[in-house]
Amino acid sequence: MTGPDPAAHAPADDAPVREDPAPRLPAWLRLGVPALLVLLGSLVFGVTTATADLSLGPHEARYDVTTDGTVTLDLGPLGTLEIDSPVPLGVGARVTVQEIPSGVTAVDPATTLTALSSDLQGYLQFFAGPQATLQDAVRALVTDALWRTLGALAVVTVLVLLGRLLLGRERRDELAAALAPQARRIVAGGTVVAVGLGVLTASTGGGARESQPVASAVFAGTPLEGARVTGRLGGVIDTYGSYAVEAYRSNTEFYARAEESLDEAWAERSARIEAAHAEQAAFTVPDGAASSSPTHTDAAEADPVQADPAPGAPGAPGAPGAPESPEAPEASTSPSATPTRTADAQEDDEATEPVVLILVSDLHCNVGMAPVIRALVELSDADVLLDGGDTTIDGTAVEQYCVTTFARAAGGVPVVVSPGNHDSRETEAAYRKAGATVLGGEVVEVAGVRILGDRDPRETRIGAGTSRSSAESPSEARERLADVACEDERVDLLLIHTPPIGDAALERGCVPAQLSGHKHVRSGPEQVGAGIRYVSGSTAGAAPGQPTVGPLRSTAELTVLRFDPDEARLLDYQLVQVGTDAAVSVGPRVAWPRAAPVSPPDEPVDGAVGGTAADPTS
């Protein structure tokens, strides 16, 4: 018996050999590489096509990301100003300033400057605090880039899913097998295409220039040193730019001196307080021992009984050695508003750390004061910055940089705002975007202090006068705020821009203290109804008929207040004044007065509360 013949099962020499199928790429590589290419392409597209409509100085402006490594300021018929972009990878920006009059085409620089003279103050304000505008622009461009990136990803994802559906599984496998050997080339080519498409869709800096850019010597020693100018703008800058640069330098130097003076004045006041405490401790004796006391106490060191100095008294605004003021502060007319002991002397008696509040008001876009505000926030270890309104001049969208600048001045400390009659809905939106709490008729609690306030019921616009900001009248706003205060379990502060708007709440005894601005002249603290009202002077040094830009034209005032969280009441206030010579005075801590008991108020007449006439708009 013979076995099976092995040769019978051997393949014939001419039989075809079956090849193994091509190896499939790992799933993470097959899916990850295309996803990475799509993400890269979408990101490049999103970044290089990002755009934002914001403002630059007094004008609206359009910001576009470019890939020419240059930041270009396009002033239309005037020409351009160019600086090297601080961003790597050739990413730049083009800022097209709108509202430049199309008729400004005269070669004569004097004619051009005259046509734009009304904008000079606005640009000076902008260059005094450009960081806020840059922050807003970067935030807006990044946000727009992210949305565009997500949009591109969504479009590509839909196209890919649609393509997979149309091809079917078998066809997709055939294509994958055919393309697998070329994976590296495909990745490299796809990257080049993605970047190239992004660059092609990006702005590359605009059309042809009228002339070659030339560096201007006027900008030497300024943040724009090395900036290149084209077109008629070069003639304007060379002829008159020195005046603008001098104004910029004068503005910068003035507020730098003011900030330095604040540091010195605050240190001096702190040293006096420490000396007074040391002197007080030196004469403290045990119970039953014979006591002795100094025969003389230096008033400047010990801060004895202090009310607001009378006009003309040492330390009063307008007196020798003190910053000049447009009007002396009003003395309190209420006996209860006169403190009997300075708060500096009471400091050792306090068991709980007080909440420190800083009150500013009527800033009117004077961004030069922002460093001074920030320095005071840091020196006083402030917990809250209160803004009594009129942060802007006209409530326009182009003044957003003013709002952002002041919000940044708080240095991370919570900001609470009661919008004024020169503010607007745009102002409120800008403050909210910057992280501030904008009061809107409800009680909010910040750092343990319960604060009530609302926007001013009127709007004042340059050239258009004053009108209601809503259907509500000032009298109705007064009564509504009083109702809210009386219905709430506890309101510590009423922060409202125009003082009489808080009269009803004070008269009805529903708020113990009110802080306001609007008048540009400080008054109080004084008793109104059953509460105490304090009106801040202008923190911008606003003077009638004078712009709030450049060095101060009148005394600027800030107030530091301390609040006892245990007793839920204000302890004291401290006035800080910045004079027109950049000198700063830091007053003593003056005890916050307690309101005396009062009889129930008479029925208010229409248009007034508690006998107080409606406040005229200033």
C-alpha cells in the first residue's frame, strides 16, 4: 500500500502566487493625521482672517490680522504709520481708522492739522493709556479667531462626513490602501496647503502705498520710536508732531510725579500715625498709678479732633501748602456730622479688620489718573473700588478704552460702578466685559458690604443736552430705590451718581450712608434725613469748560473709607487730593458721623423729596 504522493499537492511552477494584502495603518494614525491637518488649517485660517471693529483714540477702527510682520495704522488719505510687530511668525495687524474726513487731501500740513484739530485731545488721552485699547483689541481678535477656527472645523467636518457617506466603505478602504505608501508626502503636502490657504486668505497689509515708509525722528524717545510714516501724514508729523509729542511727555511726566508724590505723602501720614500711637503708649500707666500726660501734642503728628478743615484753614483746599481747589469743600451743617475723635486714634480699639473702600467719581476719561488710582489701591490695601459714575465723557463706544483702563487700575480688586449721566449702555457693557459689577437697582454684596445703586435716570450728550435714559423720571427712580432699600433686610451703602436720587432712601431711614458724585465739588459727610451723605469731588480734576486730558486743571480727589463688617457701618474716611502741581496731600482718617434721630419726613412734593429740589445736570 502506497501513501499519498506529496508532489500531487505541490503547486505547479506556473501557478500564480497570492500576495499578502498591504498592511493597514493604525487607526490612530489614519484618523489622527487628517484631524491634525484639518485643525491646523482651520487654526491658520481663523487666526489670519480674524478681524474686530473697535476704536482707536477718538475714532472707530477696524483691526485685521496680517501676515506681513508689521502693525500698520491706516489713516486713509493721510497715509500710514508702521511699526514692527511684536508678535512672532510674521503675524501683524492693520488698523484702519475710520471717520477720517475724505476731504483731508490737502498737501498743506497746516490745513490737514486744522481739519483734525478736534481729535488731538482724544488721541492724547489714548496714548496716555494705550494698554487698555491693546487689551481690548487682542481679546476681540482672539475671540474672533476662535469662532472662525470653530466655523472652519465645522465646515470641514461636514464635508468629510458627507464624502465618507458618498464613497461608501469599500471605496474608502481601496483609497486608504492606495494612499498608505504616500502617507508622509501627503502629511507634508497637506500642511503646506493648509498654511498656504491661510496665508492667501489673510490680509497682507492693504493696497499699494503712495510712498516708501520713512522713519520719523519726531518719535525718538517715545513708544513709537522707529515708526515709519507714508503719505501726507509724514508732512503733518514732521511739521507739528513735536507739539503732540511734547504734550504726551508732559502728560506722562505729570502723572508720574503725582504717583511719586502719593507714595511720599502716604508714607509720611503712616509715619505720623505710628508716632502718635507710640506717644500714646508711652504715657499709658497701670490702674491706680499716678497718671501723667504730655503738656503739648503736635497736631500734625497726633491727628487730634479733626473735622473737614474750614476754607482757608491750614490743610484746606486753597490754603498755602495744599492743592488748589475750584471750590472749598462744604462744611457739614448737621451737628451729628461733626466727629468727636479722629479714627487714627481709634485704630487700636478695633477688633475686626475693616473693609477698605476707595471712592472715585467723575473720571471723564482722564486715563492719566489711572496709575494714581492703582497706587492708592495698593497703598491702602483696598478691598473694593467704588466708581460713582461719569467714567466717560459722552458714553460713546470709542471710549471703551477709558473704561478698560480704569478697570485695570483696580489691579484685580472688585470694582462696583453706578453709571452716571455721561455714561451709557455701551459704557456699562464695557465695564461688565472688564469684570466690574454694574449696579442695576438691586442689592449686591461685595467683600461683605451690601451695596445698592443704579444707573442715572438721565443721559447728557455733548451738543444734544440732557434727556431721560428710560421712561422713568428722576422722582420715580428715587422712590423705586427707596422701596428696594426698605424691603431689603440690610443695605450698608447707597452708591448713586446724582446725590438727590438717594434722598428718599435717606429720608425713610432705609440706608445709613450714601456715596455720590456728579457735582465735581466735595461736600459732607452731612446728615440728610436719617442717613449720612458724602459727595465726592471729581477724580479727574474736572473744571467747568475744560477738557479732562493732560495735566490737571483743578484738584482731583479720591476718598478712602473703612467699613466695619461686624457693626455693618462706615468707620471713617480719608481724603486724598492731587493738585495742579502734581503735589498730593493725604488727610487724616476722620470718624464717620452717626446720624441723629429725626422725625418722620413730611410728604414729598412732586419733583422733590424731603424738601430737596431736583438736581440740575452738570
